[in-house]
Amino acid sequence: MNTLSKSLIILSLVTTTAFIASPSVHATTQPTCADGNKSKNLNVIWRSNSDVTIKSVGDTPLCDDLTLFFSSYTMPDNYNGKGFSDPSATPQTHFDSTSVVLKKNVVPSENLRITLPEACKNMQIDVYYGPQIKDVTVKGHGAQFIAGKMLVKTKASCAPVVTPPVTPTPTPVVPVSTPIAPVLPVVMSMPEIPAELPKTGTALDSTVAIAIILSVLTYAGTYQFTKRS
């Protein structure tokens, strides 16, 4: 074998080795689904302390169905705000919960809402894998934990604010006066009694009187006539 042939064989071997070793020729495969059982593959978006949205990292479909819980708990009143590892952080009592089932081969985007304890209570809020945890001890949520918050109370007391009763102002009563008609005096009228001629005795006396009057009138008339003549 001559020198040229040897050189070609060596060059061919080097080229083949470089081609096999080169990473650029290997196809990179993207995951077709996300393992939601690993919390690092889930994204918890806090819209508020009582409202969260659950998504997958990279908006990738899930490989399996997942049951998640979103719960709120009341913490001891003497909690000092130093974190869950402090003994004053437990025990915790369940306050409210909601749950959701994220489906396999579906890109999750679920909104969860719960009710929080009063502002006069220390509280913890957690998103975690099922089953539901009612009472939180020093063990916490363990491997079920996905995301959470611990909130210190913002009110010193839970005593209700007593509002004094409002006494209604009485509406004044305006008297309505009814006019009284004047009382007129009652005049009693007596019936008139016709005047009567004095009675002079019998009917004969009346006849005589009439005759005398006629005589006087006749005399007066005759006297006047004579005087004119």
C-alpha cells in the first residue's frame, strides 16, 4: 500500500469519527408532556391571597391527571411571623378549600378561589397535591406541597365593632284645628194675640154703639153740607 492510499484511509477514519462525535447531528427531542407530579413543572400565579391560577411550565400538556387543592388555615394567635419552622406556626386549623382535577394531555389553566379567615387571625394559604389536608401539624404538607404563603394578622382583635343604636327622631304632630261655628242665641218669639174690643156686655150694647156712631157721622155730613150752602 502506497503512501497516498494510507493517507486517504486515515482521512476517511478521522472524518467518520468526527461525524459520529459531533452533537449537531443528534436530533434533540422536546418533551411531549409535563410531569405534573413534580411541582417544578407547575406554575402557580397568585392573583391575590385568595385567588390563584394553575398552569404548566411552558404551557405543556400534562402526562397524567392531577388533583390539586387550594386551602386556607388559621394559625395560632401567638404566631411570631418567623416562618413555618417556628413552633408558634402550628397547629393550624382548616378554614376553607377548593379543588380541581387537571386532565392528562391538556394544557392546564385553572383558576381557584377560596375564602380567607378574618384579618384578626394569622393564616396560611397553600396549593398542594391531593388528598385534602384538614389540620396542619409540624410536618406541614410534606411532599404534597406546591406553593404557599403565611400571613400575619392585620387586626389586633376580633371583637365586633358595636354600633350604638340610632334613636329615631320623633316626627312632631301638628294639631289640626277645626273651626267651631258660633252659637247663635235662640230667640223665642211669642205669637201675637189679636187685640179685642173691650167687651161692654151683650150684643145689644154693640148695636147701640154702632147706631150712635152712624148718627154722629150723618150729623157731621149734614153740617158740612149746610155750611157750604
